[in-house]
Amino acid sequence: MGIQLTLDEQILLSDVVMGRKKPTRLIKGGTILNVYTGRLEKKDIALAGKRIAFIGNLKQSGLYLDSSIESLDLTGYTLVPGYIEPHAHPTQLYNPLTLAEKVLTLGTTTLINDNMTFFTMWNMEELLGLLDQLENYPVKQFWWARLDAQTYLNNQEKELFSTERVQKFLFHPLVIQAGELTDWLPLLMGDETMLSQVTMTKQAGKRVEGHASGASYRTLSRLAAIGVTADHESISVEEVWNRLELGYMTTLRHSSIRPDLPILIEGLLQKENVPWHRLMLTTDGATPLYLKQGFQDHIIRVAIHHGCDPIHAYQMVTINPAIYYHMEEHIGGLAPGRLANINVLNSLQDPTPVMVLVDGELVAKQRKMLQSFETNPWNHFKSVKWGSDWRIQEEEFSLPSRKKDKVPIIQLVNAVITKLQEENLEEENGWVKWEENDDRLLVYLISPVGKWMTSAFLRGFARNIDGLASSYNGSHDLLVIGRDKKAMAQAANHVLEHGGGITWVQNSQILYHIPLPISGFMSTKSVDELNEQLEPFITQLRAFGYTFSDPLYTFLFLSSTHLPQIRLTRAGIMQVKEKKILYSASKRGI
């Protein structure tokens, strides 16, 4: 399963290397990046099926060679291992298949994926079935096992993260780590459930990834002692160095909301004896429009542009993650016995491949797939469905509750960080008295089956939006933003009627609708097709006043309780640090 060597592969390798059988393909003339030695070497490659049988001078190989063997002449090109993304979120409107199909053309042949969306919305039988089904596609997909949610859960919902359920997922062969731990405080406070889950992860020989944004050296030290082995949340070179000193495998991030790599690379280059072998690179959940620049190929290019030695840049997305995740016998380098996942480059300075081979087969050329994936296998899974037959009425959009005559206002500090403001509310005819160019909107988190509603004002998002509804958010509920009751109801019901999506209603007309039929969270469209829908939507949103880096992350994190300071939850408006509900949700009978 996964990348493991089968007996048939072993027999074929043995027969080819000993000259009993011909190689299945020869790759000649290329200059190969040896990520083990850090050298460029002009050598030929002989394949035995999916795997490399020999690298070197074919005349000295002892292989059974003749003119009938298929040969690929790559004279003038540079060959590097397929790229590994060690921290992928495969449900950022795209789905694991459409993401894989896109990034494969850009040279990423292995994804290590977050399981959160599927783990919280799908039953275990179908989730494990999905993991098995994804093995039928060229990109190797491995997974994390989440130990905590990123949103408020009631006692019944907390059973989703019971040790029994986590263990069932964690012990699947394609699951290679626990984490990322966004709510790690219980671990430090001695929570027995989380401690037992970390312990069984370590006993199974798997990794534990943290998410310790802003953590002090002392906190990082405590987490390392309890079992956390990696972290990707450094935003300064000092934070990188703290993690390296404490033995963490440290991942440098360059994402759509945290483009931190330039400052991290430039800072590291000021230090002596940088342990580059303990570093990896990630795009950390790049949203679809980011992929127009590239994926791991883009992050390599950024690293090189800011002074990183190209050899180190390639090692950080190939051999380093392969070694860390105990997969170096199979992927991460070009050497005998490894899978023939090969990116063909014009040069090391240009990391976007002109050709991509996976398991020895040519799968992409000039950023195009030679054979498309089946991108809509989702009909096989009942857990795809989101929402219900319930519909909201416009009069149900009531004003937020008051405390001492003040209403809660969630102020966006940036795309994802918030703070609380409380202000008096001026009303007119039982509704908000909107000022000219008012920078407030109403925001609601609503049960998609109509059981409850949490409401507040939102400042800093945009201006004058009538109604915008999204099933794409961290709690997988219905997020509604706007100022007009009728438009908000129209947008919300349109999303419900279509089983998920993002709908914007302006002047009583549907301005945009982006369907998300897979669990209300993912599109079935290719990444390029999805971007054709997203680009005008986001451009228009900016025209209405959105100024931050990535509005999709604002949708995602307004109901995610792992970031400061104020969040919408199913229980009400939560102050994150204290886990305190400041304004309760209104319960609804259905």
C-alpha cells in the first residue's frame, strides 16, 4: 500500500540489476541532481518498471542492454526528484484530486494532507474508502490524523475526536502523522485523551506536527518533550532557530496569507552553520489563485531568488521531507530502488518542469497532463451531501443581542485575525441605520439545518454588500454576511438549494455563485476552471472594499477557534483565549 515495494517489483528489480531481464526504459543524457551528495552528475538511468534499477554509466552497468529497449533522450536537461509538499490542505475549494492533477503538472508528486474536512464531515468507512481510492492516481497522497478541532464542538461532537475514532484513522498505512495540533494547551495541561493519542502515534512510529504560532522557547521546549516533532508556524528567523535548537523538523512557509519565505531565507543566510537538512518548505493550504504562480516549484523559485543555494532549496522539498517521514527508501531522491518520480527541468534556476515522470511513466509535459484524472468519483460517497431541505426566512435575520446597550462588532485586523469592539447601535424602523460608506456589515453563522444562529457585526471586511452566503467556512455551517435581509435570505437559500457554495446577491440579482457540491466545501471543477469563477468574484469583492491578502481565508477562519481573538461559533460569540462565550447563539425550533 502507498509506496511500499511489492514482491513483484522486488523480483523485477533483482532480475534487471543482475542482467537476467532487460530494463523497461532507459533515460539518457540528463544531468542529475544527487540530493544525497548535493552534486550535479551527468548520468544515465535504467528503470525496472516503477523503480530505478541503475544510475551511472550504462556501459559499466552489467545490465542486459539492446536496441529494443525504449529510450528517452534528455540531453541538455536537468533531472531532479519529484517534489514533496509536507503540509497540504487539499480542500481549499479544490478537492484532493483536482489539487493533485494541478500540482502534478508543476512537479509535485507527493502530498501529505490534512484530514480535517473529511474527518469531521464523513463517516469513517467512507473516509478510509476515499484514502484507498486515491491510491489509483499518480500523485502519492498521505495524510495526517487530527487530534483536535479548529472550531467549537459540543460534548456530543467531541466524540469525533475520541481515541477510538482517531486510532482507527491513524493506524491506516497511508496516515503518517498526528496533527497539526492547533489546540495544544490541553496536551500541556495533562489531558489524558490527547496524551494517549500522542503516545500511540509515537509507538506506531509516526510523527506529531505542532501548530505553535507565537509560542515561546519554553512552550516549544515543553511541546517537544511531550512528543511534538515538527512545526511550520515560524514567522521570523528567531522562531525558526528556536525550533531548530529544540530538535524540531522546521518547515518554512510561503502561503497566500503568510508569504514569509523571503524574510526567513534572508535571515537564515546571516547565520553560520545553518542545518539545511532539518528544514522543509510548504505552501500551507494555498488557495486556488495562488496556484497560478505555481506550487512547490514556485516556493523553490522564491527561495533561490532570495539567496538560498539551489541545492538546499531542492533538498528541502525532496530528500528532507522523505527522511523525516521515513520514506527515503522509496521517494525523495534519484537512486537505485527508489520510485522513478522525476522532474525534467531546463535548469536548476527554473524549477517548473518541462516533463514529469511518475513511477517511470511520462504523465505531464509543458504544464499539461497527458491523461486527465477522473475528477468526479464523488457520487460513490453518501457523505458528500451538505445542508438540508430547511430554508431561512428574511425576517429571521434579527439584530445581534445587546449587553448594556452595546452590540458586538468583530473587527478584522487582517485576513484572519480579529478583535472585539462593542458599540451602541442606531436603529431605523427596527433595522440598522446605515451611514454613508458604512464599514460595518452584519455577519451570521447559521446551522445548515436551522437549529441555531449566532450574529454580530463585522467591520473591515467590505462595504455595502447586500447578501453573501458561504458553506465554505471552518465549522462547515452557513456563513452569511450583508446588510439587506431579503438579499441575505436569497443568498443563504441559494446555497442551501444547491448543496453548498458561495453566493453573492446584489440589487436582488445573483451576482456570483461558485458551486461547492462536495460536502459544501469543495468544487468538482479543475483548479483552472475554478479560478475562472473565483477571479472575478474576488476582484469584485476588492472593489467593495476588501483589502486583505486572501478573502477565502477570512471565510474559513471566522468560525475557527484556534486563532485570536473573537470567533463565531455554534454556541455564540467566543473569546478564544478564555474559551468564553460572550454573546450566546439564539436557539431555533424546527
